[in-house]
Amino acid sequence: MLRAGLSMKLCHDYQKQPPVMFFKVMTKRQKELKENRVILFIVLFCSFASDHCRENMSTQKTVKLVTTHVLYEMKLKGEKISMLTAYDYSMAKILDEAGVDVILVGDSASNVMAGFETTLPITLENMIYHAASVVRGVKRALVVVDLPFGTYQGNSREALASAIRIMKETGASAVKLEGGREITESIERILSAGIPVMGHLGLTPQSIHKFGTYVVRAREPEEARKLKDDARIIEKSGCFAIVLEKIPASLAGEVAESVKVPVIGIGAGPMVDGQVLVLHDMLGINTEFSPRFLRRYHNLHEEIMGAVQRYIADVRSLDFPNEKEQY
Ligand code: KIV
């Protein structure tokens, strides 16, 4: 249409102008035509570019990053928070794609990845290795990393140094510390560097040698009162969320009501703001650990065992590789 309009105008100009002027008119019109083409090109390019940007923006919008603030809003809206542990890139990628809100690089890696009896032997270097692998697989979830035993208790400067290493060397978003009033100085010092801290009360596996067993905690009124106080104290120190492990459901509900920050339970009943499980337990990779609170969503131990046994049989019988599986 634009072209047709222009050529009609050119004919009209030719009829009006004397021949000497024609060359000049043509040149002017050609210039106009060229300018129009340039304008048309710019308009088309801009519209393509803005569509492209909008598309990108909408893709970014659909991947809304989970931040500590998002978790706080979820609690306000009554939306439950899902959290699972992960220790490597491939699993973390699946968890993130599935839509889990928080991925915890737990020091339970000491048990399920390294085969230790307790969480005590795992080192800061080990945790950094696991956390950096997890972060590489995650686009949306909030990644929280456990500070391992011996890297924060009793020395808030060391706590800050450990947390800084985690943040610098892994790209994670927060750290988790076990304990109540006795670690407030560490919590506050870490927070002073702008590092979000998640608390952990109830059964705290790093103190296993103090308690001697993994039984349910805070059944007695005295311990329950201390736990409620500790929750308020670490909230006041600035923790953005609190994990409650293996305590009576009613007590966990009371704590969740008494603090503004999200409370995430493991073996702490349904009246909290979210749930966390150890991935290897809930997928049934690990079959030796069967506490009452654990729901198994799969029996990966059996699945993997079956697949590996079929592979062994195929290798032995020369069924693998077949003609299609070779070059
Ligand atoms: O290390 C871990 O996996 C944990 C969860 C049990 C909360 O701290």
C-alpha cells in the first residue's frame, strides 16, 4: 500500500512538472522513497525487538525467584512451603524443575552421601563442594546451606568467616545453623554481613553426643518452654525461617503461631508453615532409616537394584550392546 501510494504520487508529479524539473523531482521522490523504506525497516525492527523483549520478560516473570521475602509472604497467605534436601547438580535440577520452594544442602550429606553415622564429620570444604554443585542446577528455588559442626559454635567470628565462604564459593542464598540462645551472637554477626540465616531447633543432629539419642524432643514442659523461648529469641536475632525437627505437633503449631517467620517442620506435624524431608529418605534410596514421620514417595532402592541387575545380566549374556548400540 505504501509503495503503491508513492508511485501514484510520482506519476501525478510527473504530469504536473516540466521535463527539466522531472529529474530533480524523481531524485527527491527517490530520496523520500528511500527514507520511507528506512523508516519502515526501523518500525518493523522495533516491533520485532519489543515483542522479543516482552517474550523474554514474560519468561522471566514466570520464573519468579524464591527469596526469603517470598517465603514470608507465603506464610502470610497461608501457602505451604515445600523444602527438600539435595547435594548434587542433577538432583537439584530435577527438584527445581518440579517446583520445590527451598532446597537445603543439608549436612545430612554426611550420612546419605558420605556414609558417616552422624553429621559431625562433614567439613566446610565438603559442604561447599555439594552446595556449589546444587546451585549450578537451580534456577528458581532458594538454596540454603547448613554450616557444618565446628564452624560456627562458640565463635561468632568463625561463624561469619564460614558463612562468607559458603556464600562466596557456592552462590547459595542463605545458611542454616542449629541451636537457640547459645548461638545468637553468631546469627547476628552473620546477618550483619547481609547473609540470611535459617534457624534449626528441636532435634539438632549436630548435638547428638549431648542428647545421646534421636528420640522426639521437647515432650517435657521444661524443654518445650525452652524451645518456645529459643524460637522467639532467634526470630528476634533476625532468622528468616526456623526448622523444627522431631517435636510434638501441637508444640510445633504453637511455635508457628507465635513467630512471624515461616516455620518448616520435619517430624513436627501439619500445623507449621512448610515441610522438609531428606531426599534420599523420601525417594526410598535409603531403606535403613524409617522414622514414623517419613513418607516414602518411591522405592528407588528397588528400582535402581532392578535396573542394575538387568544390566549385569545383559552384559553377561552378550545381549548388551546389540547391533544398534555400536558404531
Ligand atoms: O541436614 C539436613 O538434612 C537437615 C534437615 C533434616 C532439616 O538439617
